[in-house]
Amino acid sequence: MRNIISKKIPKDVTVMYNYGAGVLCGNCFCLNNVKDFTGFEIYETGKDGEVPGVAVRIANNIRMIKENSEKEIVLAKKENKIINLMPFMKSDCLREIEKEAGCTFYTDRAGNTVYGDNRFIGIFSPDGKSGEIKELL
């Protein structure tokens, strides 16, 4: 599956796999499936709140972006792929991922909700003030 996906993704695009990507394949629910699907090997660490905790097993071509309080890698990058193993992510962490992926920020103001699809981008601030937003083009 990973080879099929990789062939369709342009080289200048970063793909992010989230918690549990590929863990279920056919009738098998197994962490080894994650490696087959994403290219990242992960292992179980215990509980992270209500869900099983998992972390990235380090390899030569994997770069750590973020680790948890136990010093286990929960956010990593390899080539043009990022894996996020945090089941609950805060906005500052999402910003780290976006910067790592080379995304453009149109507003750095905390608390804004940004929505985008293939037709438009909407930025909604919690207090109704627009703040400073860069031009889109």
C-alpha cells in the first residue's frame, strides 16, 4: 500500500500519518501494519489517557520532532513523511508540524480557526477581530 501511495504523491509534498495509520489491515490489527503502511516502525509504550500509547522506533533516516514526557518519540519525520503518534494534539504542536512540512502561515494568532478546502480558505477568530492576515497571493 505504501508503494502505491508514494507513487502518487509529488516529491515536494509532505504527507502526515496520524495516530494508528494502517494499524488495521484486513483481519489483522497489528502495529507491524503501521510500518508496512507508513514506513515508520512503532511500538507500544503503555496508556496515554484512554488510548494505548505508542512511539516511533528510531532509525538512521528518522528525525525526531517531538518527544513525550518519557523521552519517547511521538512525532517524527522521514523524507517527505511525518508521523504523529499523539492521539490528542494541541495547536502549538500542529504549528510545529506545519512548519516542518513547509506550510505557509496566513495568521500566527493563537486561537483562530482556519478552514480550507479546494475552493476557499476561511479564518475565524474567537473574538471577532481579524488581526493581521497576510495576503493569500
